[in-house]
Amino acid sequence: MTTTLRPDICVIGAGSGGLTVAAAAAAFGVDVVLIEKGKMGGDCLNYGCVPSKAIIAAGKHAHAIAEAPHFGVNAGEAKIDYKKVHQHIHSVIGAIAPNDSVERFTALGVKVIETSAAFTDPDTVVAGDYEIKARRFVVATGSSPFVPPIPGLDTVDYLTNETLFDRTQRARHLIVIGGGPIGMEMAQAHRRLGSEVTVIEGLKALGKDDPELAAIVLDRIRSEGVTIMEGASVTGVKKFGRAGVRVTVETEDGERTVDGSHILVATGRAANVEGIGLTEAGIEYDRKGIKVEPNLKTTNRRVFAIGDVAGGLQFTHVAGYHAGLVVQQILFRAPAKENSTIIPWATYTDPELAHVGLSEKQAREKHGEIHVLRWPYAENDRALAERKTDGLIKLVTDRKGRVVGVSIAGAGAGEMINMWALAIANKMRLSNVRGYVPPYPTMAEIGKRAAITYYSPMTRKPFVRRIIGILRRFG
């Protein structure tokens, strides 16, 4: 027997974005239904951000032992217990899972339905024995690993981020197809945990980031023993030996093969748009995701789409940001529009790579005259003390000194980018940065030192030099 529900809001998908909408609505006493066919917490908790950062942390500890002699500390060779690495990953997931659980959201007043959902018409969603006719719908179904149609790939047991973290044994030789952020993070982490690693990238590894800064990261990863093949197309995969795989690669130098024990497919994400009745709902979409307006409304005015399925930047914090914009519109009737230029992102390699705002190229196209300011980690005292001198910060401003883009490659870049995201979101100028005092010694000083270089040309002006001379005589 079908039960009809008429909530204010129906959310499809219990990942970061969907959970945020549901929790916010429930906090204001709004009747909300949340539908999830898989695991609560979505990709980020179960297969993405959380487990990947946990294995990266394990790799960092192994690498720290190898680096210890530089500090006068001898700890011997790192011994990797991969079963305990697996336990560490899943203990972290387990510690966070209660925050996203059915029990918690039920206690908040959310009606949670654990099954698949699909629109049957523009105003109705069916999920199991429930028919939901909500005032507003929010589609937050996320994305899944994109698996390219490589000949023979379906004949081997390849890995994606959804299966990689279930392994309890070290991969002897991991072949990573895809040199984007996920591919490079996992390549370095597995190399540090004792695997031989080869990355195959069709274009440029970390190709969406600033080339100058990406080169710093890639040089480090190569120095640790990871083989990175760029401009290489995978033309075939087959089983090799008793338990191995052979990958055929086409490069500018001709065809070659790479033999390994495991394959990780890290070639991007595909929006989860199939099987949820978007056509029946009158919602336009393509392979990149659901088409949305700047306010995240779909072509069905009753339906919003947020997060990865909305076809834009695919980050957990973007889904949370989208959720806030939707809540603002549904609950408070206040207009809201997405501003992607304020969204930071980080790649958690070592050194880290982070960015917010416009790239140098984008800034030139939009503003014409710009200033590009740099400062290296090698001239920072904290970086010297910790032997983390690879990297630099690059600030891009308009002609009036307003910060429009920042890129950082180096230790702690993912943390350091926060201040610059705040600066760009609030349209701050370098004069604002000049006025703040960072504690000494910290990596954050690198950013201020770069900002101060904006004023260096002024010291060459005659009247400024006269003032400096007077101050030196009487100071």
C-alpha cells in the first residue's frame, strides 16, 4: 500500500549537500523527507575525502620516518602493516559516521527513507512504498567514478575510489589511470606505503592547476619514485601472468606496455543523473549534470540541484555551500546566487596545492592590467626549520591591488588558502593584508611577504627615498 507524504522539502541524496539541507530545515521546524539508496554520508564519508585523507596521513607517517635522519633522528626503515592501515581508514569513517546516520537525522525530526527514488511527474517522487508530493525538491545525488571505455578494462578487477579502501594488502605495483588530484594523491600515498606506482595521464598531470605550481608538486612526487607518464593514452588492458595486469599505452614515442598488479581508474567523476526520473520531472540535463540557473533552480521551478550533480565544481565544500544557498531561498525567501570565484580547492599531495579565485590567465583576460606577486617557502624561517622549503605562493591582484586570485604550492597550502578565500570573498585589497600581524615563525608569513612586494616599486620613487633617508638619519 502506497503512503502519500506532503512535506515542505524532499531531498534526494544524503551526501554532504543533502544532509546540510535536511538538518537546516529540521532545525527550523520544517517538515522534510530525506531519501538515500546507499550509505548515509555519501561519497565523501565512505569512499572519498575521509578515507583518502586517512591513507594520505598513513603515508606521511611512513615518509616522516624516512626523512628523520635529516633531523638527527634515526628510526630505521618503516615497516608497513597494511591491515592496520585499513583499520585506521575505517576507524576514521566509523568515528564520523554517527554524525551522518539515520538515527541522528531521525532524532532531528527528518523522515529518512532508505531506498531509491525517482520522479514520476514534475510534482511527485516515488520511493519504495512512499509517494512524496513536496512543496520543493532538492536533488543531491552526487557523482560516481567515471570509467572510460578502454578495451579490455572490463576483463580485469580494476579499482576505483569506491573499492580502493577495502583492500587489506599492499599493491605490489599500482597503475593509476588519470593524473588529476585523486590520481596523484593516491599515487604518492601508495608509493610511501611501499607500492611501486605508475601514473598514466592523457594530457598533463594536475592540468587544471597553475602549471608553475603543479610542476613543484610533480617534481616531488617523481623524486619519491612515482613514474608519471604524460601525453599517454591507454589503448588496452588485459590480464598478465597469474594475478597481474598489462596496460598498453600509446605515447609520442610509440606504443609500450606497463605491467602491474593492480589498476586504479581515476579519470574523473560522472554526475548521477540516471534512474531518478529527470525527464519525467521536466528537468534538463546532460552527461555533465543537471542544468541549473545561478540560483541552482532547474528547469522545473519546484526543484533545485546541488553539489556534484549540478555539473559544476565537484567538492564536498561546494555541496555544503550550495545547500546554504538553497536553504536561504526556500526557508527565508531571500534571493541567492552561486559565486564560484570564491570557492577554494586543495590537492592533498605533499607538498599540497591550493587555489582560490582567478588564475593568472583568467585575471589577465578579465582585468587586463594585473600584478603577480610571489614569495618562496625557501625564504620562510618556519619552512627552513621544518625542511619544507619546496613551494611558493602566487598572488594575483587587479591594478588597484584587490586580490582576485591566489595559488599556493607547499606545506600546509590547504590551510593557508583559507585566509585568501576570505580575502577574495570580501573583495579585500593588499592594504588589508599589510595591516595584519602573523605570529612568528609561521608559514602564513609567506603570504604577507608576497603582499608587501606589491609596494616595492614605491620605494624607488624619489620622494619616498627622501623620506626613507630622513627616517634613517633621525630614526
